[in-house]
Amino acid sequence: LPPPTQSDITLGFDSIPGSLTDGVSIPQGYRAQVLAPWGTPLNDKAAPWKDDGSNTSDDQANAVGQNHDGMHFFPLNDAADDGLLCINHEYIEPDALHPTGPSVDPVTGLRTILDEVRKEINAHGVTVVRIKRTNGVWEVIKNDPHNRRFTGATTFDMSGPVAYSDHLVTAFSPDGSQTRGTLNNCGNGSTPWGTYLTCEENWPEYFVNKGEMSAANARIGVATKDTRYGWNHFAGHDEERADEFSRFDITPTGISALYDYRNEANGHGYIVEIDPYSPNQRGIKRTALGRFRHEGCTFGKLEEGKPVVFYSGHDSRFEYLYKYVSDALWSEADANSSNRIATGDKYMNDGTLYVARFDEDGQGEWLPLVPGTVTTDGKTLGEHLGTLADIIVNTAGAADLVGATPMDRPEWCAVDPFTGSVYLTLTNNTRRTEANPANPRLKNSFGHIIRWNEGASDTEFSWDIFVFGSPANGDSETNLSGLTDENQFASPDGLAFDPRGIMWVQTDNGAKEVTEHTNDQMLAVVPSRLLDAEGNQKPLRADNQMELRRFFVGPNDCEVTGVAFSPDYQSLFANIQHPGNWPYSDDATQITPAGISIRPRAATVVISKVDGTEVGV
Ligand code: FEO
Ligand code: CA
Ligand code: CA
Ligand code: CA
């Protein structure tokens, strides 16, 4: 029998109102629990979290990081109530991280306290933590052997075309086989063989080059002045700290072999694979999937004997959408491989990276980023840039040369498990002054979600726009999908399907036309059920707009991001990033009382039904 091409799910909750409070909102009959907030000890090496900001860098290296983002649940022993939660930590809030904000010399402007900088580096990266559910309540299992942190200082192996090339030679890794740190881990993915993918997004802002810059680093935006947090202030170029901090200052002049980190930034900007089940296995950066500001990484619908496909957006204004197609053909037996990293080597090191060109009439073409591809000026990528490794290090520059379509900030992708259609959030682009078919709105404040179906070959696809963000009171040029008070949203960002066919849409919105009505939120829709009279998939428009329902609203000042499920769908996990004055208690819905100011903590929220049945239906 062929697999079903339409979900049989209908949403079982009413859209909830917008909300503007220091608590989360959920539908009637649900509850929401705070789990694994920033600073939760993973083992006995970390002191308990202190609400005065005085935990040390060593505490932070053994505790949950800050500003939770993408996430995935990996079951243990096939259980629905026992597993490993992998959580990205995108960036930090120095004012919350330290007792009174970051140490800075008032005269020189330089950072002064070494342990603070180490704590900041350790608050980035990924947490792997074992969690268990008892009577509907989840708890962190402290000291579980799977618990571990990957931080801005952890050693990673390099793989794929850039590994062992001159691009990666540093004082730390003379053969170009390793690098240290994963930074600005935003969206995520997982693999069909049970590993976690963490995506390096705004990493160029952590490295400074005050001198001559490579074309690749100039294109991607490596900092030319001071960096985001000033970690380079401790570069110092003295022997004692050369190894630890010189790598954040990649200025190529005035360096010696002892601290030659001119190539350090080339070790960043990748999809990173982590095997949560193997606590002693290093993480691996998969360079074949490109080097840019990766938002997420999502695999396409699997078919035995066909390549494995991954999609990843580059989140900056006018940047591109990419897909990677493996050389190896999918074998279902690999889903249960016991050597998961070797399986990753099989599918993620050798393949073709493509960038998308969206054409008129809903058609599109994937353009291969390989040396032989003809560029828009009639030469080839090889003539312009060199080898495959050279092309990958400058992925965005290569995409410019082949005429890819500049998009309105590509964020997460999600694949409908029934139809195989792929959805991509385009969060906003207020600087757009020239429309193209896939990005039709000038000064796009509210964003949209585009989708496509792959064509008969690896290079063809067809696309349409699924929904446009808008305030409910937007005019007919603005509110193109007929949104109402019950589902108005802007700046879609996090996006995921659960295997039942529900698509979950999360927002990271700054457009006041919507923020004056509601905080950031999570909505749900079952796209495979929206069909026209001929049985073709139909976008969300005024005649079916109530199929998009608001499920969750976050507390003030936050962004809602990251979504995961227990295998029995009784628990849905979502992350609250950069809350303003939350969480007040373990009950995520409890509103911080007026007049009480608390040290905010990013956290996971577990949403479940009071009666213990499946979430969403
Ligand atoms: Fe870190 Fe593109 O959101
Ligand atoms: Ca994001
Ligand atoms: Ca965003
Ligand atoms: Ca964010």
C-alpha cells in the first residue's frame, strides 16, 4: 500500500487570544511546566544556580546554557517518558549572566574580568541532558552519564571537503582536522540515523579582523571593529592566554606561530553533528553542507534507494536557501546503525550543495555549487573561486556568482511527512526595495512562509507562498491571508512538523502592529488537509484561515523557538528565549506579580494536557 498523502489529524483546541503578560498562555485543559532553565546543574561539579549571577565559569561549563533555541528529544530504550533533550544556546544576556552586567573598564572600554568571559563562552553551545517523566511531570536527571555540554571552547572534528585543507590550519590544529567551539547555535535539525544537528548562525560577530580580510570572511561579515562581547580583549597575544583567546582576533598581522589563528573563523559557520547517545564521541562539523549563517537543517522526505537531502536557510537580509544532496543512497538499515557518526560520514561528507533560484510562474531551479557550474558572467565557479573547498568556505559568494534568489531572511525549514512539501519561514526584510516573485512585498515587516515540491530531477522544483504574516487590521495589500485577532502573527521563525502532520509555527517578532496585540507565539496548522476542489494543496487564505490556530503565547520580551515532542505526543517542548521577567515559578503560566523583578532565565516549557492525552488534537 502507498503511504497516506494526507494527515487524518484535526486540531482539537480553539485558537487562544493574544497575550501581553509575564507568563505563558495555553489552551483550556492544558498545563505548562518550566524545565531545564539556564544554569540548571547537569552534575555535581556545578553549584546550584544562584539568583545573584555569581555562578562561576566552571559552574556554567557543567550547567544548562543560556538563551535556549532549537531542540530535539531523543528517546532512551524506546520509551516516551525517558530520553535525552538536546538544546541549543544561541547567545547570552550579559546583564542576566553576571551580577551587575559585563565588566568593562570605563576608560579603555576593554573587558576586565577573565572568569566572566570564560562564563560567557561556556553559556553558549549545546546542552545534552537526560530527562524523565513521572506522573506527567518531567525532571532533569542530574549526573546521568549522557549529560554534557558543548561550548564555545569545546574541540570538534572537521569533516567533508574543507577538512585537512589549508583553510583550517591553526596553531591548535596544524593539519586542519579540528577546531574549537560552536557559537550562536540557533535552529537545529536531526538525522534519520538518530543524531542531533546544531546550526552555527551569527558566528561572524565573535571574531575580529582589523587587517586584510579574505573575500569569504568579508562576504560573510566577520567583524572589522570590536566584537559582540569583546572576548578578543583577552587575546593579548601573550603566552599565557595565547591559546585560549588569541583565536578571537584573526587580524593577520603581528602574529607568531604560537598564536597563529588567522584561519580560526574558517572553522565556524557549519552544520555540526552530535551523537547524544555516545557521551565520549566528539561533535563533527559537516563542511559539505556549506559555510554561512545557518539557521536550521532539516532532512527531506526519505526514500529507500534515493539520496538523503538536507535543507538549510541563511538568515540575513537578501540571503539564500540551500539544499544538500548526498552521493550515498538511503538504506533504511542505517536508521538503526550503532555507529551513528560513521553513518553521518556516509551521508554528510560527500554530496552536492545547491542554492535556490525562484523563478516566475511558481517554478524554480537548484544551482549546484561545484567548480564546473557556469556563473552569470559566463565563466565557472572554479575559475572564480578555485576548488570545492574554496567554494564551500565562501558559500554565499559562490551563490552570488550563479544568480541565486535573494530572500527575506530564510529561517527554519520543515518537511510535511505526508506530502514531502518543504516549508521555509522568511522572517522579514524591512530593507527590501525591489520585489521578486518569491519575496513580493516591499519593506516586508511581517514575513511569509514559502513552500515547494521537488521536481523530477535534483535541480527542478515548484513553489507557492503558503501564508503571509500580517496584523489582523492590515489592509488588503497587507493582510493577504485573511488573518484575524485569533491568529495574527508576524516574523515566522521556528518551524517544525510533528509526524502526525501538524506544522508548528513560532515567531520572533519586532513589528509593533502585531506586538501591540500579542507577545511571540506558537501556532498550528495541518497543511496536508487544505486542498482545493481538484485535490491539490492550497495555501492559507481568507476562506480557510481558521485552520491556523494560536496554541501558545510566551511571556513579555521573549521569542518562542525550538520545538520537540515525546514519542507519545503527550508532551510538547518549546523554548522561551530572552524573557524579560520570567519564570516566576515551575508553572510556566504563572504571571510574575507586578512590582516584582526577577533575574530572567531562558527555559524549556513542557506543554501537556491535564488529562494526559495527545497534545494538539
Ligand atoms: Fe537566530 Fe535567525 O534566528
Ligand atoms: Ca531563529
Ligand atoms: Ca529570528
Ligand atoms: Ca533569537
